[in-house]
Amino acid sequence: MSEAALERLLGEEGTREREFPICRHQIYFAHAAVGPLPKRVTGAMNRYLQRASEESQDFDALCGQMEEVRAAAARFVGADASEIALLGPTSLGLSLVANGLAWRAGDEVVCYGDDYPAIVYPWLELGRRGVELVYLQSDTPGVITLENVEAALTKRTRLVALASCNFLTGYRPDLEAIGRMLRERGVLFAVDAIQSLGAFPFPAAAVDFMSADSHKWLLGPETAGIVFVKKERQAELRPTLIGGSNVVAPNNIAQREIAFVRGAQRYEPGAMNYAGLFGLEAALDLQTEFGVDIIADRLRKLKRAAVECLQSLGCILLPPAEGPNSSSITTFSHPASDSAEIVRALAAERVIASLRFDRAGNSYVRISPHFYNTLEEIEGMSEVLERALKAC
């Protein structure tokens, strides 16, 4: 973990552009959507694909290499390798949790209805099995506190499902405090971590289940994700995808009874996205080189600069603009301009942002820079935005 490594990256534009080729052509502020792939990620994927095209594929060797990816993912999230399954997308891991627990009619699941649908729909579908969905209430969009969660619990609450960061507002709930409270109550805790994994430290010890694809803040490819299942929960979370890899089958001979392999590999039914997972490993190595704490500090600095620029232009920001629950997501609108027009105007000058909506249909511009973005790029976005607003 090296702050000096980050300083070298940011201080040498040629190095930054080689590692992140997107910088040559765009100011990319849409990492909360799909992050661009760094050179070393595509390099790792291409090396695998090249080998696959020129040499016979050794399945046993690939399995050994996937163990290395699993170990890297475990170190990154602060877990044991036996608690990691290599699956994507995020919704797949969450659906495995929703479908694999032994629910009883009348059980309750608590979630926030204005989180991303992937952390809502798997639990809503459980209504077919008599499970009731309880929606958290919040006075401020995206803001979920320990008190909000505690107020929603009843004697029938079986599980709480939250996003580690709200996709619209960028609010990050205190997962550690919420997790401690739920553990004391005997309530399970599932987290969709895709909007913070790679940007902020993840408190694996506080949760029971976590799923995150790598294509946002981890800077990996799509459908190469990390699923965490705490050791103590693996016996009660039955795999719902069954195949040749997660069931014991000596010499590939099917047995008369199903016996799952040990550890979280029991949730991996068959062949894997090998190219993507080699890319994930490279992405994890890249971020470990800088350190997630250093990356988080950098994102807070970029956040402050972005907030100052936007406020100076009269933009209206969704909270939080600062503080321990903020993230690198900053979402805003302007009273004198349509948000869709702002996104188009930014894109026309190669500044990439996202258009997002709330439940009432109000539109917003969402920016989400990553650690390799610069303060000069924030200023560049501000200049483009100022011209766009004057043209309205």
C-alpha cells in the first residue's frame, strides 16, 4: 500500500494514460455505471485468451489459478478464501442468497425500496413463498441509518438487505454499526457492495452475505464478481445452482446423493468466466498496489472539489455533500437546465456523466470519478458545465 505510488501515477500524465487509456480521450466520471478497463486488466484477459487460442486448456491448472484469484479476492474484502465464490453479476449472488435459505411463511425481509433493483427484487420474489417484504422509511432520499433499520425490525424479521452505497445519492450506511445490531438480534445481513467495493473498505466481519460484480469501482470486467458467504452461514444457505463443479463427483462420476464441496465453492456450479476472472485478479492487484484506504481518501478529496465547483454554478446537490457517509458519487440538477441536456452537453465535449431519476421521475446528473481522475479534470468538467448552462 503506497501513497507514493498514487502520487507517481497522478504526477506523470504519460503513466496515467498508459495505465488508464480512457484518459487519452475522455474525462470519465461514470464509474458508478460501468468503469473503463485499465490496461493491465485487459492485458491479463488477453493473455489468457491468447493462450486459449494457441494451446490446449489444462482444466486442473485453471482451477489452481482460480484458487489464486479467490485468495486475492478474500484478502481484498478481509475474508477467508473458503468464504469466497467467484460469480457475477451482483444479482446472481443476491438471488442465490434469497433462494437458498429455508424460509418460513410469515418471515420478513427488510430492505430499502429506492436502492438499485438488484437488491430489492430477489426479496420481493419471495412473496410467492409467503415471505413479507418490509420497506425502510427515510425522510431523506437514500439515507439509511441504524435507527431506520432498527425501527423496522420485528420478531419475524429474518434478514436485512442493503446496498453499501445508494446508487443515486451516494449515501453509504454504517454497515459495521448496523451489522453489530443485527447480529445481537439474530438477524441475517445481506449486502449489495457493487457501489463501494474498490472505493472504500468493506467490513466483511459485519455481514453474512455480500455480492459485487467488478465492473464499477473495482475496475474489472462485467460478470466477474465476488460473492462472500460467511463460514457460519454456509450450512444454512443451500446452493440453488447445481452442476458438475459444486457437487462431489469422484472422477466425474455422478453419485446417488448430492454432497456439496466444502467452502463457498459450493455456490459455483460449473465452468467459470476465466478471462473475466483473470481480469478481476489484475484489477485487485492494481488497487492493492495503492491501498483502499488511500483510494478512499483520494475520492473524498475529489468529492470536495466537485461539490465546490457545482455549488459555485448554482447546482442543487442531493445529500450527502460531505461527511463520513458520503462517497465519490455526486448527484445534482440545475434549476435553469434539463438534466438530460446537461449530460448530452458534457458528452459532446468528452466529459462522461450519467443521467439518473428518482421515484418521482425527477432527473439528475450523476458524476462518479475514481482515484485516477484529477483535480484538473474536475475543473474541466466545471468549465464545460458553465458553458452549457450559459447556453440554456
